[in-house]
Amino acid sequence: MNLSVCRHEVDSVAVVSCRGELDGESAERLSAELELALDARPPAMVVDLGGLTFIDSTGVHVVVRKRAASVAVETTVLVVAVAERIRDVFRLTGLAEGVDLHRSIPDALTSLLPDPRVAVAAHPIHASGR
């Protein structure tokens, strides 16, 4: 299965959502979308991996590298990983430390509420592109 990536905004937060398989062949597609989202310098970005059926270490490295790059533009990066198998890949690679893993987009957005740079609406959030 291929990887599809869509980018949208929820209030002031960039949301990049993935569906399919994230591996060595498709990692560049996600990397490019994350780079475009960071270029806009949002106060926060959610990387939604909830639609993934597979991720390998290459995919994890893309997320971790873009999270590191986000520091320079002062963007908080949160990762949504619904499936336990996707969360396990982060843990097994040893890269989960320092990555803010959440189980849903609303959970990730709620964790941003104390951040004064992010104005998240109090209404329910639904990811598009699924």
C-alpha cells in the first residue's frame, strides 16, 4: 500500500496526517510535507500517524529529525500514534524518548492548552483525509 499524506490546520496548529505504509520508499513524501508545514512556522504541529498500517525505522527517523528541526522555528511537535504496533516501533527503535506520543488528535491538542502560543478551540476536532 502507498502512503498518502494530507496537511491541514486546526486553529493555529498544523496537522499532517498519514495513511498507508511509511517506509524507506515513502518516507521522503512525509518529510517533504513536514518541511512545508514547518516552513510556515506554526506554534505547534501534530504528526498524525493514526492511519498508518506499517512504519519502519526510516519512518520513525523522519518524524524524529523533523521534531529536532522544529526547535529552530520554535514549533512544538506532537505525534499521534493510535495503534499499539506503531507506538511499539518508536519504543523498539529507542527513539520514543523526547517524542510526545498521543492516542488521538484531540488528546494532542488538549496537551497544548497551557501553551500561550497555541489557541485551540474548545470544540471537538476530527481529522480529515481518512
